[in-house]
Amino acid sequence: MLLKACMVAITLFLTLCQDDSEYEGNSKPRRQTYDDPDPYKNLIQWLKDGKAEISKVQIEVQSEGHRTLRATQFIRQGEWVLFIPRTHYLSLDEVKKSCLINRKMIQINYKPNNIQTYFVNHLLQENRRKYSFWKPYIDVLPKDVSGFPTYFDAEQDALLKGSPTLFTVINQRKVFKEEYENLKEAVKEFQKYGYTYDDFIKFRILTISRSFTVQIGDKEQQQLLVPLADFINHDNNGFLKYGYSKDADGFFMQAVRNIQKGEELFYNYGQWSNKYFFMNYGFASLTNPMNQFDFDICLNKSDRLFNLKISLTKGNMCWGNRLVNETDHDTFRQSLATVRFTQISKLDDFLQLEEDVQNFKQFWPGWHTTVKTIELEKATFKALKGILVSELGNFASTIEDDERRLNDPQTPEYRKHIIMLTMREKQIIKKNIDVCDLMLQVIDKSSEELKNLMKYYHYREITKYVNSQIIPMKLEQEGLA
């Protein structure tokens, strides 16, 4: 029995060695040794040996979770801030070819749920190799990713109560777990190396939070993992742009304005909501102009026109909507139109709507439910306010609680980002509730009274809507149109 166990162990060892040698034959040359106790120095030396141009920047490490780059000299607008050659960044093409598990996936036609899985598998492979070419890069990747919501426990999840982000977090965990289990079952090499679920999701999070989407030649845009460039933090007013240079055959970051010596470098990660930043990068911001609140608007089964409405929507009874901080925005109008659809109670109004949209192949309430009557608009604003008041009541804390905790130096960093995420959502809800209140205060007034009121700054949030929608209906109602 013992002999048999030894033979199995030897066979497995030889198989792994064979797999390793197969990889070595198809990968970059064996790396030089970088053994400085400071992994950041090893990274810089590795990049310099690879002909990267990085003399204009230096690494600043404030903490494990906060690393950044600063300019070592004055950099003029249009100059390259750094350049990383193709040999020293990871592309999708590279990781598909150089990772054994990825090659096996392609052979058996296994389709991952996200292309980032190819990068994860490559990083897992290189992380276990003592002499990996990519070791200087992997050694500086963050060791602690517990600030990402995938790792939250029940207590931390409870802080997200009421936020639509909580559903996204739960779904992300499910997707990650399914991918890990599917890989274990489909690719025997994945099982052989004993990669744990914690290993898998750690590198999945690192991949999500550090990838750049770049157009390379005539190919479609693809994701890259770029050492050193991934140290640069986000700012809405970021002053760097990046891309691929065909002539230099590599990745560059370029200054879009003059940069002073010693200045911290920033680029804008994109026009995304706090929810996106929180899920993909682990942070949120109170100043993000793209903040939003996502919520569902559904038909009521007790609605006497329910069957007619369901028929018009081809079986749909709920629609995802979002609100932003600006009420003069398509998102507000679309949410209002969706609620308006749910509030139609007169058959004549419904038949008119049905006639209005008969030429559309697919009906969506947010686009196609136009203003009908003052009575319907009043019901719509009442219903929208009711939905938002209910949503606001679902949160675990008030805006006032949030403000106190943000100003408390004892509040952990990860919790501050949760607070900023949920606080901005609540502020958006509160602002839209206030708009509903304003409308309900004035909607019963005459056209002349409305014209006078809309001159005041207090009504700025509803002025455009009242002037374009409510006053014309009032004039018609009063026989003055």
C-alpha cells in the first residue's frame, strides 16, 4: 500500500515537472535573480533591465493599501511619463500562450465567464514558480485585498443594507465561486496544482483592479496588466492618458498638462459610478460626479389594468431604473415615466398610450409613457415619493450618522468607503424626494400662479419640467391654450 502511494506521488511529481518543462520551452528566458530585500527596488531594476523608461517617476509607499507614483522631474505636456515595453506587461495573447492551464482550457474549448480568468491562471502559475520571469512584478502586488467587498463578512455586509451594491456583491461572490468550481472540474491541471479558492479570488480581484484596456494595432481593444503603471491612483481630474505605441512596441502614459517635480500622478479610471469603483477598486468618493442610485419599479398585481399592462410589456412587470444628483436628467425623466406607467388607472389613458406606441417593436415604460393628465402626474409624483421613502428607510444608517462616522478618526478605512458609497446613494434619494415634494406643493395651482412661482430660485429643480409639461396642460384645462 505504501509502495503504491509512493508510486502515485512520483508519477504526479514527474507529470508536474513535465508540465513545467513544457511551459519553460514556450515562455520567456529564465529570469535574472533580483534578491534585494526591498521588492520595489527589484521591480525597478527588472523594468530597467527590460529597457523600460521610468526615470521620470518614483514609487511612494504610504501603506500596503496606498502606493503611488510621483514625478522625479518637471514633465511637459505631451511628454511620456513612463514607457513599459511589450516584454514586461501581460496581454491576453501572452497569458493564453504562456500558461499551461489556459492552453488546456483552449484545447477543451472551455469558456470562462470572464477573460480575466486567463490572467488569474497565469498569475497563479507564476506565483508558484521560484524562478518566474514575472516574480519582481508579483512580489509587489498587494498582499491584503480584504478591503474589497468580495471578502466582507456578515457584519460588513450589514453596513451595505439598503444599497443595491449589496446584491451586486453577493452575485459577484457567486460568480467567482462557480468559476473556481467549474475550473476544478473541467481542467485537471487546475486541480493538480492545488490552487485554493482564496488564491483564485485574490488574483481575480487584483486583475480586476489593475487592468488597462488598450487598443493595440488593428486588433480589438484588449486588457493588459502593466507593472508600475498600476500604482497610479484615480482622480476625476487626472492628467495622464495611456495607450500603445506601435513604433516603440509598448505601453506608455503621457502627460496631458505640465507636471511639477514631486507632484503625485493621477489618471481618471473612467466615468463610473461609486458602485463600479467600489466593486472593482475597493473605494468610493463623495465628489464623484457620476454617483447614482439603482432601484426597481414594478407593476402592482392588484392594479385593475394589470393584465393589459403585462400584455403591452410582453410579460415584464419590473424595470431597473436609476437616479442621479441632477433631476434635469434623462434618468429622472425615465424613472418618472416608468412610475407613470404603473399609475395609469383610467382605461382611456391606457388605450391612448397603446395607440401612441403601436409602431414600436418593443415597449419600455421609461421611454414611451408620456405625460397624459394633471391627475396622472399628481399620482405619479406621489408614487415615486413613496418608493423613494421606502428605499431610504431600508438603509442601516441615516445621512447624519454617516457624517459623524466619516469625521471619526477611529473609523476604519474600508468602512469609510462603505459610508461614502451608501451616503451618496441616500443623498441622491433625499434630493429626489425633495423634488417630488416641490411638485406636489405646486401641481394644483393655476397656470398663472405656476408662471410666477417658477421665477424663484427655490423651484429651480422643477422649473423646466413645470414650464414644459405642467403649464401647457393647465392652459388647456383652463381653456387658455
